[in-house]
Amino acid sequence: MSLMPTAPRSIGGVLDDAIRLYRRSLLPCFPIVLITVVLTALPSIWLALNIQPVASPNPKAVLAMFNSPAVWLAYLAIILVMLVTYGALFYQVDAIAHGERLSMGQAFGKGLKRTPTLLGVTILFGLMIVVGTMLLVIPGIYLWGVFQLAIVPATIERTGVFESFAVSRRLVKDNWWRTNVIILVAVIILVVLMMVVGMIAGITAVASGGVTAGALSTGHIVIQQIISSILSLFTVTFFPCILLAVYHDLKLRKDGSDLADRVGGLKPTG
């Protein structure tokens, strides 16, 4: 059964669509996320073990660690795996929204093909946000809101890097506040959930004596990473669901408005 909206929805309606899509997509997407968690677990634990001990007393030491090729390679491996994963998830969730379903191999295959474009979108998006934030913060926030949907057309519409940003800008134009309120509410839901889990993990570490001189023991760093990985099994899929729900709603609004303008601009002949 298709979950695609047939008319523009209210803010609450878009959130409802995203949650319904998430419920329908969680199990089909679970194997994709599980493979990602397994592949990124060891690099994430290694980074946490090497960075956490020097993070609190000496921030400069953390920056110095980025001179290490091993650190860069670990981060690069995680980023590439996540890009392939998100590509696969967007394809799978979009297929489910249309009443279909891809095999895991099909989803990963499609995601892998779009990885170069997604990497380009990610790099350009990050650069724009950094530069915009340096310009008194506000431009960075504005650019984030305008271009955060670029990953959607880059995946399911197979657009190029610059065209993906153009599509996001066209859809968000005149809907900036509405779009970002919806996404902000979704992010708050995820952040609250992560904070609760983080507090539980922290309380467990303190109660068991795993915190010494402001730092966690090796065992508790590993435990925290495992808890984070388990949590991601249930949260990673939600991000594509909310972006796709917003994207399809904006397409209905924008395309419907454009069609109305074209019809209104027709002049009778004869």
C-alpha cells in the first residue's frame, strides 16, 4: 500500500506521515542499518579510545591527533560507509512509500552507485555551512535550512551535485520556516531519546566506579559505544523518513503552485 500523500499536509500531518513511514520502514531497513553498525563499530570504538583520554584535559592534543593518518582513515571509512548506507536507506524508504520494497542487495547497489554524488553533496554542504557560520552564524543557519534537502534528489532523483542543491533551494523557497520547524521537531525527538540513553549510560558508569578523574575507563568507553550503536539501529532510519516526508510534501506544494500559475497564465484564444 502506498504511503505517498496526494495533497499538501499541515506541519503535524507531515510529521505523522514521517512517523508512519518510519514504522513501516523500520524492519525492512533493519538489516541495512545492522550491517552499517557492524562495519563502523570497530573504527568508532578505536577513535573513542584514542580521543576520549585527551579530550578533557587538553583540547589541543585532540586537534594534534588529526595529523595521524590512522585517525583520518578511520573517519573516512565511517563517512563512506554511512554515505552508502544513507543512499540505500533513501532508496528503500522511498520504495516503501510507493508501496514497493527493494531487496537489501538492490538497496545497497543503488546506494553505492550514488556514493560519489552524495560525497560531493556532503563536502559542499559542509563547506557552505562552515563559511556561512563564520559570517556571523546567521548565514550558516539559513544555508543549512535551504540546502539540507539536497541529499534527497541526489539519491532518488539521481541529480548531480549542483542540481541537487538547486532542487532543494527551489522547494524550500517560500517555505523555509515551515520546513525547518518540521525537521527541528523531528531532531528534538531524536536528541531527547539520545540524551536519555546517554544519561543512563553515564549513571551506570559512575555507579560502577568506571569514572576516574573525569575520564571513563576503557571498558566503559566500549560500553558507551555499544549502547550508541544499539540506539542507532532504531534511529538512523528515522532521518531519511523525515526528509522524504518533507521533500514529497514540498514537491506537492511547489509543483501544484507552479501548475496553478501556468494555468492561470493561459490566455483564451478566439
